Amino acid sequence: MKKLVVKVDLHDDRDRSKAMRVVSGFGGIGSLSMDSKDNKLTVSGDFDPVKVVNKLRKSWHTEIVSVGAAEEDDGKKDEGKKEDQVANLVKAYEAYYPTPVTYYCVPPGETPNCVIC
């Protein structure tokens, strides 16, 4: 996951919506937010930051503020906790209900001649 923060010179609401539409068209965009006060556009997800910035620069003056790894959200932390809980329940179940062991006995006088085709 990557996080890109760019400052884009946008003059009105029409430019803002157009910039959001242009960026949202890329594949792998997880979230997209715009700070109207500072004209900062924040993009996060699995995407190529170079392509996003180049596309924005075709229409508006764009400055890169920061590019880096995205921080984990609370939702992902909750997913990790749920996976840990499920793993703990599975371990407890396996300890309480062990898997049955099946034994096969071959009489000592008979040696089976098995051929697998």
C-alpha cells in the first residue's frame, strides 16, 4: 500500500471534481480524499504514483508533498485480531477433539502383492 499527497492548483469545484474523477480512474486506488482548504489530494492504495502525478500535471500545476507507505487502518488491525481469534479457536478445538488415528493390520502370514498401475 502506498500513500501519495500532492498539492494541485485547482480554481473551482469543477476542477476539483475533474481531478478526483481523473485519479479515481486508475486501478488499485483504495481511498481518495481532497482537502479543499490547502488544495491537497491524498491517494492511497496499490497504484503507480508516477502515473497519477503525470496525469494530474497534464491539466494542472502539481507539486508532490509526500510519497510513502500507507499506515495500517483500524479495519486491517481488526482483521488481524479476528484471524488471531480464529487461529486460537482452531487450536483449542484440535486440542479438545484430537483427530482419530486409523490403524491397518496385516496378518503376518499374508504379504499383499500390490501393484499400482
